[in-house]
Amino acid sequence: MREKIAIFLLLVVVGCSRNPTLRNEVKKGIERSSSAGITAFRRQEYEAARTFFEEALKQSYQLYLPSEMVKQYANLAEVSLRLNQEEMADNYLREGEKVASRENIRSFDLLLVRARYFQRRGDRQMAKQSYETMLLYARTKIEKVLGRIHYADFYLEEGNLSEARRVLEGAGFSLWFFSDYDVLGLYHYYLGLVAKGEKNYEKALQAFQKALAYDQKAENLEGIRKDLSQLAEVYRLKGDEPKAVYYEELLRFSLDKKEVSR
């Protein structure tokens, strides 16, 4: 990690930060790499996502953009968690926290991934504390909604359905005029999980149908598959076998389509 950072810092001396034209090109490159990383991440192509985020981090060091550096460290830590590389995730988080502390940056992204790291490690007390702090740092609508989704996941994991619902429903005002379809799909998906856990199958179906609609708008294939899987399961729990089979067939078709696209 330190060797990589040393290499990144050497890039600063090339003088691109004093060249307005080159500086703008590098900024565009950061946006492209970061966006490509997010797309790959949503497709569960985690190694590809890591490559894109590493490139965005390198370019952020090139211009010395601390906020962007912190963001990419958080992205890389999240990828590492998805790959079950907890030590690597912790290293990325520590490097991001050093930059944030040095530059006095309040980072929602770092706090969110740190909370998820503690949750993964089974440190419930530290995870809960980190989630609470994260919500205090949330400023934008997307941060407020996304933060509550992950905090609800924390409570769902321990079977505390009432707290999970309380946390999710606390995002109510943030949903006004909110148009991020990916996040809305995830939000309603978790509402569906809570309702299913409460055995309120009608509400669960409504939530998963909304999640499916938003994920289709976002063209979030992974989200669509999760929604279809839950719809099939809930219909089976209701005893509606034909509907369960229908959604299972849709899911199978989407999986076959994925294999063909490869």
C-alpha cells in the first residue's frame, strides 16, 4: 500500500497540476474511471471495479485532490469487502482516514464502509456506533437514503425487524423528488425484506414490485434478479405456486441472458 502511494505521489512532480488543459483532462479521466468502476461493481465484476478505482485514485494523487482520494479509498475498501479481503479493506480504510484527518475532510463514504467492515467482522458495538455517526455525517439525499439502507441491513442481520423498519422509514422526507433509481430499487428491496420477515406478504410483494420497477429503469440487472428471486419466494410462501413459477422462469431467463452476453 505505502509503495503504491509513493508511486502516486511521484506523479505530482510532472507539473500537470499547473497546466489547466491537462488538469481538466485528468479530472475527466477520474470521472470516467470512477463511473466505470461503479458500473463494474454493480455487475459484480469486482476485479474490474478495483482496476478502475485504482486508476481513479492514481489520477487523484496526480492532481492532489484529497476529497477524491478519500472517495476512491472507500470504493476500494468496499470492493475488498465484497471479495472477502478484510485486511485489504482495513488497509484502504486506514489510508483514506489518514488523508481525511490530515485535510479535515468529513467523509460519509469512509464511515459507511468502516461500519460495514465492523459488521462483517462481527463487532456489533463498533458497527452500530459507526452507523450512527455515519447518519450524522449524511448531507445529501442519496447519503441519507443509502446510509439508512445499510443500517437497516445491520438490524436485519440480527433479526431486529422493528428497528430495521424504523431506520428505513426515517428516510421518508429524503425520498421526496428523489430520482436515483438504483438507490430507490435497493430501498424498496429492503422494505420488502422487512415485510417478508414480518410475514406481511402483501406489503412484501408491493415493495419488491416497486424495487423491480426501479431496477428496470436503472437497468440494474443484479437488482432485477434479486427482486425476481424474492417475488418468487414470497408468492410460494403465500401458496401461489403459478406466480412463484412465473417469476422463477423470468429469473432463469435473465440468468441465461447473462450467460449469452458473456
